[in-house]
Amino acid sequence: MKICMIGALNGLSSPVRGGPERAFKNIIRGAIKYDQENEYIFVPLGFQENVPLALNSHIRLYPTPIPIASTLIIGHPYWAQAKKHVIRVINRERPDVVLCHDPLFITFVPHDIRKRTILILHGPFWKGYSLLYPSLKFMNKLIYRRFVLNKLSWLNIKTLPLIICVAKCLQQELPSRLRVKSVVLENPVNEEFFNLSRKNWSLNSDGKYHIISVGGIKPLKNHETLILAVKEILNRGKLFRTKLKAKIIGFYEDSFNWYYRELVSLIQKYSLNDVIDIATDLEDNALRDEYINADICVHTGLIEGLPNAVQEAMAVGLPIIATRSGDIPLIIKHKYNGFLFSGCDYKKLASYIELLMNDPRLARSISKKARETAYLRWSLEGYITKLNQILKRFIN
């Protein structure tokens, strides 16, 4: 079977830029290692590296060196250029099936191929919303996310079945050429993360507990909640200042430079310069080192699907404290394989951090169960197996 996959990727060895790009990179790794039966044509939008067209005998890469942010705005000159490139690749290769990793990429697929196109959704949280994309094709993605997606995302996870039903009804009103099949398939984790773990729950060589928060430097990631939580912990006892070290890790674009400055200003305001660091544009190896050296992973995002950072932390075996947003409550069972808290409740976050710092036995238990959950759900080999099962059903 010849499979064409369209996704966003800056490069195979580029700095960490976000979950979708890391996931697409992992899928390429999985196809190379675990799928010798199918032929893959990857079309990474935003790819900036010079690589061979053929990665091996059954995998070809058609890079699109166009800024990815521009390809997501309908009507932008780069968007039209990216669309022409994708259509040219599809018409040349004539794949049996096309997989899109963002609803907007469906607009790049020629109409005669739409019936052989599948939208891959990272989790059920996006299922309902994604079905609304085609009917809003006249609206660029930034406007859509600001005025539609952000409002809907605050709805409780329990309303998802209703949202999906409504969205499907709306989809039935669309012209057949705009309809597309969608499936939920959780992104895989780089298998190197499953081989990384702390041998014992103990202090680092510097005598501190290390907390990391991995996520883009942008407002919806809500990093200020971690800063306030650290401040709360230090207010509860001066001894914590000598034991605690936190780091915010993520990629930020120039459009969010104001938010980066706001975080720095907040750290300075509360005199936390010696406790909290911000690291940007880390290479893959540097990110893995951060996971190895960390004791706790915190995820404070307000609007999420299933964050790659949560998946990676659980794969490494880090105790995870995350918000009740998107698909996270479907993965993390509170006090079993992680902790959950409401978006901006920094006092509750501070309490859970203290609990893990003071109870090594609990931390080890959470760590073990998190790793078990991650391996069962997100291994590369498991992803390729599930993908092949989906494709066989689709073709049949």
C-alpha cells in the first residue's frame, strides 16, 4: 500500500518546536523501523533541512521549505505555494490513501483524492471540533482558534459526545467533496524515552528537586501558574529555596515575545531568578537530558488535546502533575499514575509538588504506573500496528 502523510515538521534534527512536529518526526522513525510492507511518501510542511529524497527503499520525503505558520493561513502566498507543492506530489505518486495530521491540510488534497483521505486526530477531544473545520474554510486558522476553538475548548470533557454528534450533523450538510473520514490515533513517543529513567527517587547531585514544565512559550500554556506555585511553596518554608529548582522549556515565536518577557518579569518580581529558569529552542538530546535530570513534570496548559510533553514525561517515568484539560483526564487517573488540578489553581499545584517531594514512596509508585501506561499506549511499534489496522479497514 502506498501511503502519503502530510504534517508539520521543521527538520529531523531541528530544535524542539512543539508537539505536532515531534509527533510527526516520531511517526517517520516508526515507519522506518517497524513497517517494511507499506510504501510511505512523507510531505513535511515547513521543512528547512537538506536531506536525501529517499530515506530508505520504502520511504520518500518531499520537503516543503516554507514557514509553517504561513501555510496555516488560508489566502497567504505561502499557503498557496504549499498547496501547489502537495498537489504536485500527490499527482506524481498517486497514493492509495492520504493521511492529514491537521484538519487544514485537507484543503491541500485534490478533490478526486478526498475519498481516499483520512484525518488523523491525536485524541477524542479534537474529534468534534475538527469536523467543523471544512465548513469554515473561508476563515483563516488564527481567527478560527480565537473566536471558535478557544470558546468551545472550555466546555467540560463530559460534553464531548454531544459536541461530536452536533459536528457530525453539520458535516452531513457539507458538499460531499468537503467531507473526510477522521479517526482518533494517539501520537507515538520516541522509543528512546522508554529507555530513560531515574534509577532511584533521590536528590540530584546538586541537592535539589528539579521540576520541569515542557510546552510552547505562549499564553495558553499558562506557565505563570508554575511560577506562582513555586512562590507559594517558598512562602511555606524558607528551607524549600535551597531544595527546589524549576525550569520552563519550550519554543516561542516572535509573535509571543511579549509573553516571554512577561514570564521573565514575573520571575524577577518575586525574586525567583535563582529558582526558576526558562530554556528555549532545545535540541532533542538536550530535552532528553532535562527529562533524565528532572524529578517532577508539571503541565499547566489550559487548552490541550493530549500533549506530547505529558506523554514523554510518563514514558520516562516522571511523576506528572497536569491540568484537567482536553484528553489529559482520560489518560491520567488522579493519584494513580499522576495528579490533576484545575487550570489556574496554583495553590493545589504547590500542594501536589510538596506531597511528591516529601513522599518518595508515593513518587516511585506514580512513576512506575506512568511508565506502564505510556508503554501500553504510545510505543512506536504499537502505533504502526494500529495505523495498519485502520488503513486495512479503510481500504476494505
